[in-house]
Amino acid sequence: MTDIGKEEYLGDGLYASFDGCMFTLRAPREHGDHWVGLEPNVMKAFDEYRERTLRAAIHHLRPRIEALEVVLREDINILLNLLNPLHGELDKQSYDEKLSQNFDAPPDAEYNVNITAQMERDLTQAVLILERRRDALASKA
């Protein structure tokens, strides 16, 4: 809980305090502080402005977010379609080995697995999709 009258650092060089009646924002500068006092009606107007602006931003971004969700869903399905045959081969191989040896293999056990050329191409394709997506995200950052 913040004490009335006690100044608190908010970040970006901005401090805030409340004297029981008015909020004060203070930004220290080289040649003196800049400050703004927000009386209750101004604080209410600012809160309403902030809420309207955030709702508008969310409304504006929603189509982009939904489009990204579609792309991600499609990418996940492509990757699963490429990787499931390989995963099935790995799972089958390890399961068969476990049964024949009659023990539960430790998590770091190694297995010999037969991978077809198609499985290798699919795995390479899955890795390339992931790398392209990663690089695209990195270039936007």
C-alpha cells in the first residue's frame, strides 16, 4: 500500500505522489523539475481517455492478431503433418525396444531408428519453416 504524500518512482524518470486531494507527477530535469498536478476531475478525464485509447488500440489490433492466429494455426498443422510420421516411427521403435528388453528405458536412452528419405525431407522442411518464422519475427523486432 502506498502512503499518502509519499513519492513513488513509476519509471522513465517519472515520480508520482498523492496528497489526499491531487495526484502530482514529477519529472526531474537538469534545470529544475517539471511537474503536473492532476485534480480529481482531471484524473477522471485522463482515466477515461486512457480507457478509450486502449480500447481503440485493441480494436485496431484485433484483426491483425486474428490473422496471426490463423497463420500460426496453419503453420502448426503443417509442422504436425510433417513431423507426425517421424514421431510415430520413433515412438514405435522405442516402444518395441522397451518390450523386447522388458524394461523402461531411461529418458536419455538412445535408439536405432529407420528414417525414410521422405521423413528426412519432411523433417528438414519443418525445420526450415521454423527458421523462416523465427527470422521473420527477429527482423520485425
